[in-house]
Amino acid sequence: MGTCAQPGVQPKLAGWEWPEVEKAEKLARGAALKWASGVFYRPEKLEGLGQYRSRETQRNSSIQSRLKSTIQSYLEGVSAGLEQLRSAAQEVQSVCQDLGAARWALLDSADRFQGLQQMRALMAEHVQLASVVQVLPQLFSVQEVFSHTLQLLSGQQLLEAHAELMMMEHLRDDILSQLHLRGLSSAQATVLSYFGGLQELNESLAKQLWDIVGSSLRLVREDPVLFVTAVRIIEREEKIDDTLLLEATFLPPGRPKGWRQKFYHVLQETITGAHFHAAHMDTEGPGLARHLAALQKDIVSELRVVKDLMVQCVPAHYNILSVCTVTYHQALISHLQDILREDLDKQALFLLLEWALRVYHSPEMMGHPDLLPEVDVSALGPLMSPELVDQTERKYVVKVKVSDVLEWMQRTLEVEFKEWFREEEPETDHQGFFQSALPVIVMQMLNENIRVASLITDSLQQKVYNMALEELEAFLGRSKDRTIPKYYVSYLLAAGEQQLWDVVPSCSWQLVQEQCDAGCHMLLLCFFQPLCLQLPSRKWLSGSQLVSSMCEVIDKYAKDFSRVRKPVFMLLLTESELLVTSQYLRALMQKKMVCKSEEERGQLCDRLLQDATQLRELFCGLGLDQSQQSLEAMFALRELICLKDPALLSLEVLGFITKYPDVSDEHISTLLDLRGDVSKEVRHMVLEMMAQHPQVLPERYRPIFSTILVPAPELPFCLRKGKCA
């Protein structure tokens, strides 16, 4: 047993470490101990111990033999690898030596490489020349074809000439394309030199085409063959352009030609030049009338030719009728603008307005039955923009005013005005109303101008009418002194009423009312203003005769007003009442006075009540119903001043602004100042309440306070480092 090898024990080789040796040893020892303990505990097993030792000895010998064999094979592989590395190192060294030798050889032969580059350039040139030589037979025939094509063009055989031109262009483009793909740029210049005459042929052909297009309106009537030929050639070129742009990788010289766009351009230039590019044109009335009549005739005639003949000679996608219509329309717009830049007289301005706004769209021109329904000029917009129409109408009105109204009316009025200085009233009719021949004469002239203006537009008629009213009002304002002449008002009323009754049938009643208002203002304002200067003052509080004087003036004028017809009389009376009210309130709000005590405030309220009552009774007596009077504003204003408790002012003011929505913060603030007892807190509360309740003017409301301006508040005077006074 002592001579047996221990199970699991592996022999150690010098310099070799078996992986996981320690772990293997422990496992082997454990297995051997386990086996030995089993043997020793079972004596019958001891008999086979010799066999076991022999078997283990063989087994160890086998393991050692295998280990030796494996190690030997590893060593043989390492030896082979070392041999291969040694051989590779020798080969690398040999290659390095060869490369070094090649480097020195290349350096020695650098000069020889320069010669090779020159040989390569010669080779490329030779290839290009060879390519050119291949097409020389075709190139030599180009000049002959050029000569033949020029002969065809001279004989107006355009289709045949164009066919040969296309053939030569195709030949040139094909050669250039091949050279381009091969990168032979120098040969391209040589080829182009042979085809230099193509440009001349193109220009010659194009010139004939554009001459034909420029005469197209005449040709389609006489002999449309040439025109149709020109269109066919243009369409051929368009197809070539489209194909090259879509498919070709090489764009030949002179492409795209764009001859269809040139066709439109030449046609438009022909139309414009024939009618609208005159070097000098007579802008006086008769000359302009002849020019516009010629335009009207020519445009209608030429559009008929386009619609009936030219449309059949071109492809449908040309939209030739629409193109020509737009051309005429746009050219007319520019032409009229050029004419309007001149200093035109009234007749010329009237002719332009009438022609552009009425004649152009009428059946006599663009609405001609022969042009409908294909021509729809309404889709193109107006010849004159609304701004230009308004500007031209204003120029016309100014010309009428200067050449007719001012001069003629001035002479008429001077003759009539001499009668105003007579010491007797104007004539009356059978009903006792004033009458005058002046309005009849004046209105005949004005009505004629208004009637002529109505032939154009309502806006022109309105402008002429407004101008007439302004001139009449200007005349009424030339004299405001009732004493010079003595019966000035009577004559003025006679002229005014006669004018109104002549104008009413052709004008709105609102305009009549506006003129009555203006006349009444001029008559009464000069008398009321001096009287109202006394308002408000302490002299007025103590019992002034201010309102009595105003009533005398009103009553005196009312007697003159009674000599006119009732509608005019009521207009004058209503305007007088409103003027009295507004002048009274305006004077009251000039901040000339502030109540210093409750007693003075009571005097102010009493005076307001007396004045308002006296004026109301006067106008009621003259026939103006109380519901039509604006004097109620004076009574409402008095209630604001009479209110004893300032804390209730917000409620009172709310009712006031509801009744008179045109009253402003400045008006209310001025009235609060007039009271003299309103604190800053109450004033702020009142104004804040007004801001929270904005008012909207109802329909048919007659403004009172919006015409009254309140003086700006005085800024406090401050000294440096001091308190504001």
C-alpha cells in the first residue's frame, strides 16, 4: 500500500502550472481517502489491492503519456510559428530593399514623366480632332443649306425655311451634345464656328414673323395664310423649347426662344402703338371728342375681327380674344391717366367722365351686340378707379365754378343787388308772399349744370349741387348789416324762398333745410352774440333786459319770416329757437361767474326760470309747439343748479345725460363749477358715474351740447418750492 500512488495526484512539470491544480488535488485526495477507508473497513476488499495498484499505475502512465504527447504537439506548433515569423521578417526586409530601389528609380525618371503629360494632351487633342473629322462631311454642307434657307425666306416660304432651320439646329445640337458628353470643349468652339449663320437665319425669320403678327388684324381679314403659317412656326418652336427643358441634359445656344411670349408682346405693342402712343394730341373739347370717337370705332371694329376671324387662326389655348380685350382695357386705363395729367377744360373733363363711365360699357362700345357674350369687360374692373373719378369730378366742378357760376352769377347778383337798396319792400305774389326774379335766373343756370352732371353719375350731380349751394351761401354772407340796405332781410328772404321752391323738386328736403339753417345763422347770430356777452354776470342776475332784447329781435325777424311760405317759415323759426338756446347755454358755460352763496345760487335759478319761460312763451306764440323746442334743456340745467343737496348730484346728472346724451364731462364739470359748492369728492363721484353710463345718440336726436365748446381749465400757478395757488 505504501508503494501505491495516491489517487488524483498529478505529476508537475518544470515551468508548467496546470489550471486549478489545487482544487484538483483536493478532490483527488478526498476520493482516495474515501476509497481507502472503504477498503480498510471491509477486509475482503484487501485481496484486490494489488490489482488496483497495478491498474492505477497503468492509468498514471497513460495520463503521463498523453500529457507528453500534447505538450510535444504544442512545442512543435510554436516552433513552426517561429520559423514562419523568421521567414516573413526576411521577406519584409527584401520588400523594403526593393521599394527603396524603386523610389530611387522613380526619382531618376521624373523628367521622363513630364514628357508623358505632353503626350497625353496631344492624345486628347487627337481624339477631339478625330471626332470633328467624323462630322466634317456634314459641316461642309452647312453653308449650302444656309444659302438655300435664305432664298426660301426671301420668297416668304416660311414653313420650308423653318424646316431647314430646324434640321441645321438639330445637327448642331446633336454634335454639341456628343462633344459635351465626351468633355471635348475645344471642339465645340470649332463646331460653333461652322454654324455661326444660324443666328442670322433666326433673326431674319423672327423679323418676318413679328412683321406678320404686327399686321395680323389686317391679314386675317385679307389673307390669313401668312398669319396661320407664323403661328404654326411659333408652335413648333414652343414644342422644341418644352422638350429641351424637360428632357435634355444639354441646353443648346439660343434656347429657349420663347416665341409664344414674344407673339403676345408684339401683338400688345401693335395694339397700343396704333392708338395710344400719339406724340401730340389735342386735349381741347372738340379735338378730344374726335379722338374718343375714333377710339370707340376702332376698338369695336378690331375686337370684332379678333372674335370672328383671328380666334379661328390660333390654337384655343392662346385665349386671343381675352388677351386683346385685356390689352385694350389696360392701354385705355393708362391713356386716360395720361390725358388727365393735362390741364383740361370743363368740356374735356366732362367728355372723359362720360366716355369712361357711360359710353365704354354701353351697347355702343364694349357692350356691342356683336361682341357679346364672349367679351365681358365688367370682369376687368373700371377704366377709372373710384379715387380718380372723384378727383376728376372735383376738377370738373372747379372748372364749372370758375368758368360759369362765379363770373355769370356775380354779374347777375350785382344787377339784382342794386334793387335791394331801394326804399321799398320786394314784390309779392297774389298770396302776399315775397317773390324775386333773381332765383329764377340763377337756378336756370344752376339747374342746367346739375342736369348735365346727372348724365354722368349721381356723385357728380351732388358735387355740382353742393357747389351751387356754397356759392349762394357765400352771397348771403356778403352783407350782415340789417341797416344797409334797409330791406336786406326782405330781399334775402324773397330770393331764398324762391330758390327753395325752384330747387325742391330736384333735390332732397334735407339740403333745403341745411340752406335755411345756414341763412338763419347768418341773419341772427350777429345780433345774439353781443347780447349773450352779458351772460352770466351779477348785473344779469339783478334783472337785466337781456332776454327781452332777444325777444324783440326774434319778433322783428319773425314778421319778415311770415312773408314766406309756411314750410320755409317753420324751418327758419325752428332754427332760430335752436340758435337762441345754444347761444344762451354757450354764454352760460364760459366760466365768467361762480355762485358765492346759496342766496346767489337761488338768484341764478330764478333768472334761468324767468328767461326760459319768457323765450318758450315767445316761440309758442309764434307757432312753434313746445314739443319741438330745445329750450327744455335750460329748464333741465336749472334743476342741476337748484339741487340743494350736492350728494344727490349723481342721480340728477344721470337723468340729465339720459335726456341729453351729447353732453360731455367738460359740460357737467363747468355746471358744477357754476354752482360753487361741489367738493372734489362729489365731483369725482359724478364724473365716475358718467364714465360707467356711456350714452348713445338715438336716431333723429337734434344735438345741443355737442356744438358748445367749453374753455380749457386754467393751470394752477406754482412757484418753486411753494404751494400751487
